[in-house]
Amino acid sequence: MAKKTILKPTDGELEILQIIWQNGPSTVKTINEKLNEKKEVGYTTTLKILQIMYEKGLVTRNEDERSHVYASATKENEMQKALVNKLLESAFSGSAAKLVMHALGNSQPSKEELDKIRELLNKIERDQK
């Protein structure tokens, strides 16, 4: 079975995908309203971006209703994995350690996040034995 290629969305496209992942399949109006909570974006701009995303295969479109409903063509975790892999290869020469050290060094992880990281590291070590 061929590996599915996931396109890298632009920042604006990724912002729209985040809205769809959080709210489920949505109309242009709903997506535009959510975008406008952060910054003013025109309805026609949102529509045009969604049309481009549809052509690129980033979203699907249900045309059964009067208002088209857009859904993500990719699960959030699949997109995150593809984006992290691309970043890992392009910016960190494939070194997961460099990526993690930069990520942790540039932020202040909470105790809960550090606990989850420790759990993951422990699981990886157990699986390698």
C-alpha cells in the first residue's frame, strides 16, 4: 500500500484546519466567525482559502446542503506527525534529541507536561529492552 502524502499547509490553512479539528465539519460562515475571534478576516477571503484547500486535497466538501460543509481530509495527529517529521529532517538533520532540546529549552513546560514526557521516555526505554 502506498504511503499517503500529506501536503504542508500554509499558516492560514493550518489555522482553518485547527478550527475544523476543534469544531468538526463546518460551514464557511462558522469558520470565518472563529477566525474573526482572533483577527478580522473577510468572508470571501475565508471562502477562497477553503476553495484552494479543497483543490489541494487538504479538506473535503459536502455540497448536499445550500451552505457547503468543509471537513479536514487528514486527522489532526496525522498532520502533526507529518509536520514534525518535515521539521525534524529540514531543521534538525533528523535528530529527535536536538528537536526536543530546542522545544524544551524555548518553553516552560508545566509539571503535567514534564510528567507526560517522562512517561513517554520510560515507555520508549521499556520497549527497547
